[in-house]
Amino acid sequence: MEIMHKKIVILVGSLRKDSTNRKIAKELIRLSSERLNMEIVEVGQLPLYNEDFDSNPPAEWTEFKNKIEQADGILIVSPEYNRSIPGALKNAIDVGSRPYGKNSWAAKPGGIVTSSPSGIGGAVANHHIRQAMVFVDVPIMQQPEAYISGSWNIWKEDGVTVDEKTEPFLKSWITAFENWVYKF
Ligand SMILES: Cc1cc2nc3c(=O)[nH]c(=O)nc-3n(C[C@H](O)[C@H](O)[C@H](O)COP(=O)(O)O)c2cc1C
């Protein structure tokens, strides 16, 4: 029997090769059940949003919007930059939201995980991302919240697997997110 699954697009707010947020996103994929089919969709290649190009959009915008439109849900895993949303991620949110009347995000359930090597786990960025996503009509899971602090020190020796303390948290969060997505 074929297993039903929901397609989830993951956006990572950091572009750097060794991004801890990208590694957390990959761990969330590993810890998710087969009811979620999760894929990271890149945001770093998107030209900066410019309303002048709404009528003749760059191919990268169209390709990105198509991927969002094919998804059943959106998961954002991001750092905080200067107490706010990293520019590449905000640009992706803007690109997906336009042209006016063609908002690709509309009514897709979403979730946000932020992380930081410091103590408050990107909480300020988390709520800035939340504000933008709510405006583009994405119902964002309210609870449980995910602010991962000390993010450079949550890894096992292999550098890619989260430690015994972090894994159960990520597992319970992604299970809650799965239930959230299936409500829609
Ligand atoms: C431009 C810039 C601004 C940053 N601002 C913040 C900040 O406001 N709050 C915070 O907790 N960390 C801040 N950091 C540190 C990041 O949380 C840290 O570099 C993190 O590892 C980035 O995520 P990544 O590993 O996925 O690239 C900033 C980093 C950069 C490069």
C-alpha cells in the first residue's frame, strides 16, 4: 500500500557551506516520519526582488515559486542576523509573495526553527520571520516553539548528528509539526 505523505519545502536562512542551520534542517529530515517528504529548496541563487520584473520575472524566481506552489507545507530553519531575518531568506519570502495576487505561500501551513550559538536561540529573528510569514498567509505552528541556543555545541563527534539532549527535542518538534501540517 502506498504511504500518504505531505511534501514539505525547507528554507535555510544561512548560505554558508558549514551552516549549523543547514545541518539542523538535515537532522529534522532524518528524524521526521515517512509521512513527511522534506526537501531543502535553495534561496541563495534568487536575484533580489524588484517589482519592475514582475511582468518578466527571472527564471530563478519562477522556478522557486513553482516549488513553493507544489508543496503542502513550509519549514524555515534560520539563524538570526542583527536581531532580524537574514537578507537572503527575506528576499525569498518577498519573491514568493509576488506579483500582487500571485502569492505562492498562501494557506500552506508552516513552522520555524531558529538557532544561535548564543543564549536566546535566534528568538528575535524567529518572531520577525513569523510576522512576515503570517502576513503572506502562512499559518505558523505556535507551539512548541524552537529556539536552539548554543548551536555550535549540540553535535556529536561526527559533526553532523545532534547530541542526546538535542535529538529528543528535535524529534518531538518535528512530530508536532507533522501533526500541524496534517490538520490542513
Ligand atoms: C551578519 C551576522 C549577524 C549576526 N547577528 C546575530 C544576532 O543578531 N543574534 C545571534 O544570536 N547571532 C547572530 N549572528 C551569529 C550567528 O547566529 C552564527 O554565525 C550562526 O552560526 C549562523 O548560522 P549558520 O551556522 O547556520 O551559518 C550573526 C552572524 C552574522 C554573520
